[in-house]
Amino acid sequence: MGRALPDLTYCAHQFRLAPLSEGRIEADGTLQCSYHSWRFDSSGRCTDIPQALDAKAKAVACASSRSCVTAYPTQQQYGLIWAWSSAGPAAAAQAAERRPAIVCICI
């Protein structure tokens, strides 16, 4: 099983209106939002808020559950990245046990 993939729908900031799918993966593996540059690790935890006024404010804001995004388990198979459709420990366990199936329909 691969690393978890944060929800690419919306950033935790700005009422969740900024799409994370427009962000980019940084050298350290975090996903950076293109709107305000918040960064998220593979568990969905916010790791950086550049607008925070000081280190203490950044630590408090990053630790808040409101600054996190949902992370989904993934697998890399057949040259593709497969994202599990649910999140949490049960989904991670199920994703680890199963491989994606390719179904060929010949006409």
C-alpha cells in the first residue's frame, strides 16, 4: 500500500473553497495549497501556515483539527495511483488487503 493521499477537493482554509487539486507536491512530500500556500502531509495534517505571525501561533494553528484535511489510502498498481473511497483506520486496513482489479471486456 502507498502513502495516504490528502483530499484534493478543498483546502482547510477559506471555508474550504480553494481546490487542493491545483496545488503542488513539494520536495519534502507535502502538498501545498496554491491559494495561501498552506502545506499538508500525507496524513492530512497541516504542517505549515506561512501567514502565521510567529512560531507559537503557527504551532497552535497547525495543531488544530480545523486545519486538517481528510487523507485517503492509496496504492500504486498497473502504472496508476488508486485512491480508496473512504478514510480512516478501517479503510487503510482494507486497502492494504486488496489489490485493484482490472477488468477487460473484449468485444
